[in-house]
Amino acid sequence: MHAYQDLVAQAVRDYEGFWANLAATTLDWSKPFTKVLDETEAPFYKWFEDGELNASYNCIDRHVEAGNGSRRAIVFEADDGKVSYVTYADLLNGVSRFANALKRRGVGKGDRVVIYMSMSVQGVVAMQACARIGATHSVVFGGFSSKALNERLVDVGATALVTADEQVRGGKTLPLKSIADEALALGGCEAVKSVIVYQRTGGEVAWKEGRDFWMHELTQTESDQCPPEPVGAEHPLFILYTSGSTGKPKGVQHSTGGYLLWAAQTLKWTFDWKQNDVFWCTADIGWITGHSYITYGPLALGGTQVVFEGVPTFPNAGRFWDMIARHRVSLFYTAPTAIRSLIKASEVDSKSHPKQFDLTSLRILGTVGEPINPEAWVWYHENVGGGRCPVVDTWWQTETGGHMITPLPGATPLVPGSCTLPLPGIMAAVVDETGQDVPNGQGGILVIKRPWPSMLRNIWGDPDRYRSSYFPEELGGKLYLAGDGAVRDNGTGYFTIMGRIDDVLNVSGHRLGTMEIESALVAHPLVAEAAVVGRPDDTTGEAVCAFVTLKRELPVGEDATQLASELRTWVGKQIGPIAKPKDIRFGDNLPKTRSGKIMRRLLRSLAKGEEITQDVSTLENPTILEQLGESR
Ligand code: WT7
């Protein structure tokens, strides 16, 4: 705790000096920076702007040059249990060849490459290859639909798309290339000149000569020498889409220098990372956690990590624990939803209980993505960590690039359900609607008061939305608005996150905009109006609940069940299976105020099954409350 407090004090005393020291010691710069923070165009902050570096060099070459080429970078376990090992020398070879292949396809510095793949070494290689040549990647989660992929291809202006023939999860084969073909056919992305396909299963796929290329064929003939392209520290390393309060996802734009610094530094601090650790982050590369704690952080530190293709419940719910035992994992990082579902599974099938496995290699456990309820925290600590391993509950966001508020293992006294204290240099606070600090013990809005190196730099193509979403005038225009509610403990000052304060849902740690789902629903020919809210769910944290009115008469019985199932499939096609509403409720109309605003608070109560205590006298048709109470 003293060491932590020292670092916190250093950052307060000399903010720029604190960050400059970290950046100079954690990363290798081909041209050292002389400027640290530039605030002249705030909130468009610049960090280490005149410095140059290459992210792929920092993640791969420097370890090989230091004589560690034969060190294991990745232990890859396929869905069927087949294990393969990738050294830093292998990575250098693979990334260089793929980078050369991209260049030959005309991809260069500043071009955008969309990566639509499942969990694979090739996915990591594709990301690193983009970084190597200064191309900006945008990874689209393999569970997104063709329409969602199309929107992202168009918005980011991609010139190349990297995908796979198929993906394998839970013993099942699912398409990728055919969805990518559909996405391209939807139009608006004619700039995509090359589609590069990783052959995962060998399943049959359609082929467009001159546009489509097999990854293995392209790389076979390329040289394994590809000098890393130095880029300015502010060069966009990647754009990652995430949900916001409107129907349109936001392209969160990250930098190279500041981002990479924090991905590496947080791993050192939060996981007390040591050279002989085996790290395993179970996230997908399609989310920020997979970017920072698979593709960039662990590799920047020259570490060894497990990458897993499959799902936690296949072939049985003991898969995670079995893998930890077999690979001697010491640092394990997963989502509360996974923990909760594995708790349930172990109650049904005692063979999948963590107690059945040798988990003595574990040193530190982490969670991310959503609040963890104290019951799940305690179970994780006791049964997975054997009561020995600190649990780090890490609060952060796509926009923050890396951990922001988290315990430091062995230092911070832990309290289940609290992410405890901000990392050194992170000026987190809880304020009211006018931006004034609220006293501890009083709930408020979570903000970050000073810019930090790994913060997002912009929303791709929409600087106005960047400013209004994250630096709203109501809060004075200078505070970073996280979009979460929080409260600090009276005694310890610890932060507890109280969930989103905007129209964003968190389902199984996945972020979904209610407006996105509403737009998907109203695009259905039978739907007149839709309102989507979240309700608490034992396993997924929150569940999607949709209230729907139709352009035809109210469906009843079997008809309603069928229509609900059709709408779920529809939303799955429009956005992706993760966005499918769990509950669908039909009504003749939706509860509205006199001015015509949908009464969302009332809908939230209905979704929870609460008794309605609110004033409903303004409702035109109070009987709809009964209709809307019935879930399909
Ligand atoms: C939102 C960000 C961070 C990477 C994965 C999700 C929620 C995240 C925690 C936590 C409580 C958390 C917040 C945040 N969240 N971590 N430890 N405790 N809530 O990234 O998709 O950008 O979502 O996830 O609501 O704003 P994301």
C-alpha cells in the first residue's frame, strides 16, 4: 500500500513526469518523445506526440533481439482440445509474412483493415501485422451479423477484410466467410479490394476470383523479413466499435504510444506480472479486453499466455479448470457471467466443480466487464483460488484502453463487489449532474478528471459526438464522463460501480445499446413501435426485455410465442445473437407521458415483475400494463 500511495503521490506532484517516465521505460521508441501531454486542442488530447515507435516491434522483435525468440508467446488450445505452441520467433516469422502479404495487396500506413475472425493465433497475427505496417485494424466480433459487419466496413472505410472460412465453438462449426460475403454484398464497402481468408475448417466457401485469397497461400511466398514501420505515437493503432446511447455504434479510436504503454503497464501492476507467469485472459479478440490483454499487453511484456478457441462449457463445464491445470496457468482473467454460469453448472454436475482439479498453479484471479456480485466473488476466491489468490475486480471500458480502477494484488485490502481504488495517475471521482464532487457515501456520476495516455482519441469520423458523449458541457466540458454510476465508501474511499446511467445494457459483459435493438425491431415489417430496457438476470447480469406494438392485432397464445421467436431471430440477423431479447412483451400500445415520451422507468418495473407503484393516471389505456406484464 505504501508503494501504491507513493506512485499516486508522484503522479499528483508531477503528472507529466510520472507518465513520461513510464512511457520511456516500458516501451522502445525508434524516436524518443520530447513532449508529453498536449492539451491545446482539448478534449482532443495528444500524448508523446513527437515520439515514434511501432507496436509490433514492441510486442515481438524486441524480445527476439534480446535473445528470447524461443520463449513461448502463445499456448493455443483449439475447441477440440488440440494444443499448439507459438514462440516469439514463430510470431515474428508469421507476422512479417502476413504484413508483407498485406502490403502486396496494396494495404499501407493509415489504411483500415477489418478483421472478422474467431479466436485464433491467426487473428492475433493479423492484428499485429496491421500494426507492423501502420495500418489501422478494426476487429469485428465473430458473433456479429452481416448487417453489423457491413455497417462497420462502411463506417471505417476498410480496404481489406481478413476473415476465416468457418469458426468452431462448442463442437459446432459456424460460418464466417459466407457472412462476410453477405456483408460485402450489402454494398457501400466497394473500397474493400481484398478478402483474405484463414482456412480453419476446410469447409466449402464461395470464392470471388481476384478479390478472395487464402491466407496460407499469400504468406507462403512472402519473405519473413518485414521492417516494422515507425509511426507517430498518436497514429491510430485501431478502431473498435462499441455501443452508445444512439442507434449507431461508435468507432472508438485508440492511439499507438499511449495505448500500448497502458496495456503493458496495467498488466504489470494489476496482475503483478512476472517473467515465468502463464497468463490466460478468456475474452475474445473482438472486444477491448482481447485487444489489451491478449494481442498487446502480454506480448509487449514478452510473456506467455493461453489463447482459447472454444467455450467454457464444452465438452463440459470443467473446461476452464482443466485447462488451468494442464497449462499451469498462474494469472487468470475472466468475466463474472462465466463464473456465475460455471457455479450453476457445478451444482448440477459435481465433476465440473473446480475442486476436482489441481489449481495450485494459480496466483491471481481477475474479473472484468460487469459488476461481480459478492456471492460469485466469494465462490471464485474460495473454490478457484483456494482462498489463496487475490481477486482483482478491474473496472474499465473500451474507451479507457486499459484498467482504471482495480485492486493491486497483495497490496489493496479486498472487498467483494468493489473495484477499490484508481491506479496511479488515474484521477477518478464521483460528481453530481453539474460536475461538483459529491461526498463519499453518496452516489453520483463516475468521471476521470485528467486525460490519461490510453484514453480514446476520437470517435472515428465524428468528433462532435466524441465531445458531446465524453466531455459534456453540463459537467463543464473537461471531465471524462464514463457513463457509469458509482459511490465511494465513507471510510476507505473505495469505488463501487452501480451500473450504466445511459441507455446502454450490459448482457454477459457485452455492451448493447437499447436504441440499436429498438431500431432492429422496428425494421421488422410487422413492428410498429418498440422499447427496450434491461432487467436483472442471475447469470447474464442484465437481460434484454423488449416491449413491442404491432401493425396488426395483438397476438395471443401460440401466435404470440411464434411471433416472439421470429422477432428474436430477426434481431439476431440484424445485430447478432448476443442482442436477441430474452423477454418479448406485446401490447396494443406503450405507456407514454402526456408529451408522448415512453415511460421507461415504468417499463423497467414491468420487466422486473415489480408491482407498479408509480402514478399511471396519465396513461391513456391502463389495461396495457396487464398486457405488457406477460412475457413471451
Ligand atoms: C462497461 C464497459 C472493460 C472491458 C470489457 C467491457 C462495465 C466493466 C466493470 C467492473 C462493474 C464494469 C461498466 C463499463 N464494467 N468492468 N469491474 N465492475 N462494471 O468493456 O464493453 O466497453 O463496457 O462495462 O458499465 O462502463 P465495455
